[in-house]
Amino acid sequence: MSGTVRSALGPIQQLLGVDEARERILRDFQPLLPRRLPLLDTLGLVLAEPIYARESVPPFTNAAMDGYAVRAIDTLSARRDHPVQLRIVGEAPAGGAAPRWREGVKQSVEPGTAVRVMTGAVLPPGADAVVRFEETDEASDQSAVREVVSIYRPVRAGENVRPAGEDIAAGTLVLPPGTVLGPAHLGILAALGYTWVLVHPRPNVAILATGDEVLPPDYPLEPGQIRNSNSYVLAALVTQCGGIPHLVGIATDHDADLERRFRAAAGADLILTSGGVSQGDYDRVKEFLRARGQFDIWQVRIKPGKPMAFGFIDGIPVIALPGNPVASVVAFLQFARPAILRLLGRSDLEPIRLRARLTQRIENSGQRRHFVRARVERRGNELVVTPVPNQGAGVLSGLAAGNCLAVVPEEWAEAPAGSEIEIELYDTAVLRQILL
């Protein structure tokens, strides 16, 4: 948990807006302390040190194509029907420090000569260009030992040549701290000789479901019972935004069981719970949190959902999400996702937001920010968004049928059909779909 928590919560008013609730949560999260990890374990993580080039990339001037290293000036008159003929004085394979020169020749490309080269080979001294095999008589003459090559096309100085430092010059700052490492960054780091990198590590997120009625997915159901879907949806969301989920089970509505499950989460960077924080007589989680940790129970102006809690148990931050599956997901996206991204050291905490034309009217009673499960698509030059049919807070199939959340502001009693509203995309894959 080192580096995560800045302070305990102070008093919080009874009902908070979504933005204020998010702000209050985020101010208690900081990036996890950097750790040096193997290069292949750092994909998607945030760099915590500046990366300088220890050497140039490439480290030497080399051939960019298989062909013949030449002096460009010697090829000026080359034509298919009137080729230039050059004497072959050596061969340069990739991986060799120097060309293999033929006996009795000066070890450089002199006027009227050429060296046969492979891609990546050191460019021989005296040469300033490479003629591709396809532009010579190489294809038609497969002699084991050739003395002369015919050049069919002129080349410019520097053509088919990769100069030393063309990609990266030695001593330059290549990657600043805060870079989110992608595949290309890992390739650059490998090219520069870095096999371990200082990054903000992935946060360990403990996930706890609550309720006497909740059973594991592989248990047979008895009357009044449901299977635990929340933990699996939340685990997938944690993984999607870069954390490591740890399912610590299902706690019944008894303090001893809650205590045992929270002990199982010791060492986590964040604990997520689902259920047990509403106003019901048997919602024991909120009473346990009040008695056991530093907590304020929030009533957030959000729909679906409203009850949630945030605080600390033994110094570990806990975000207690609603029990209804869709409400739990919506609350995760608004509050837990940005917290996990902050732990990762990310600065891009916001979801992808766009504007779209609403195809159907949406009611919004209760003065809460309404996150409507919807589907956005492109029609001509415009984005249009349509709510999915079933908007129940427990209907995961409605969430799966959509690809975005249509956001109706708190102050709107309704969003009329044809109005332009803000949408939040589920992920970047949706953005690719609607832009194609």
C-alpha cells in the first residue's frame, strides 16, 4: 500500500454529486511507488524514470536492402537496355563487423566497383548507396562466383541505406517519465539494451461480494438465492483498466465473516465490495464499515445506484459499490476505474466522451445523473445513440447489449428525442467501430 493513501476522509455531506464524489475519492489516491520490473512485464504500465539512449540506433550505417553497395555516382547512366557494369570486390553479410574482401583489392568501394551486401550489413567504406538485387542481373545470373554485376537503374546517394542514429541518436531523451508503455516502446527499450525498467506497478485489487443470498457460480440455487456475477464483472473491469483482481469470496451478513474476508484482503492496494450499503434492515456491510474503519456512507446523485461508501480499513482504501449488477458496474466506471488508473500513475483518468443525437426520449426523475445503457452508431456524418430496451439496475443483458452510457444531467427532467447528449464509450474498441 506504500504510496497509495494520502489522508483519511473528513466529514462528507449526505448526498454528493457524481463529480464531487469522484474528486473526493481521487484526492486520496497517488501512484504506487515505482518498482523495477522485467521488460516483458511492463506493457501498459507507466514509466517512472527518464530513458536516455545509451547508444545510437542503429549503432552503425547499414544496408536497408539485400543488394550491392555502390558509389551512387557510378550508376548515373544505368538503364535496363544499357546497364552499368561494376566489378564485385567483396561481400558483406549481416552480423559481420567488416566486409569479406576479395584478394588483392583495396578494402573500400572504389570507382567502378561494388560489394554484395545483405540487409543489416555494415555499409562498406567508400559506398554511399545500395542497389537492390531486383535492379541488377542477380536474378538471371546465379553463378557461384561472379566477377561483375550489371546495374539496371541509377540510385541516389543514401538510397537503401540506414545511417547510424537514424532512429535514435546516442545521449538523447527517448522516453520521458509518465509514458504509457506500448509494444513499440518495449521494442525501443530492448534496442537500447534495457531489460528491466522502473515503472508504477499494477495495483492488487481485492474483490468481495456480500449477502446471505449470494452463491458462487457453480453452486445449485435454492429459493431466494442468486449467483455471484458481480465479482466476475468487477474482476474483468479491473483487468481491463490495468489492475490485478483477487477474488476473496462472498461474505455473509455477519460481522465475523466480514472480518475474516477483509483479513483475506490484507496487502491489497484497493478493496472493492458489492452490496450491503443501502438502507435495508439486513445491509450489515455499512454498519461493519462504520464500526471497523474510517468511513462515511455516501448517497450519490447517480442512477442506477445511489448508495456507496468510501473509506479505509487498516490503511487500505475501500470502495463499497451497490449490489445490483448494473449499478455496481456504473459506479465502478465512475469511481473505481479512475482510482485504479491513478494508482497506475496514469494521467488520462477520464473515459472517452463524445456527443451523439438521441433517437428516443429518456425520462430522468429524482435529480440524479442518469447513465443510460445505450448503443451508439454512425449514420452518415452523425453519431446517433439509442437506449437499449431494458434499463433495470440488475439487468446485465442490457449492459451487454449496449456499447456506451448515454449521460443525462442531474438538472434535466428528461432528454427529448433529437437532443444532443454526452455519451461515455465502454472502451476504445467501440471508438474504432464507429469511426470505420
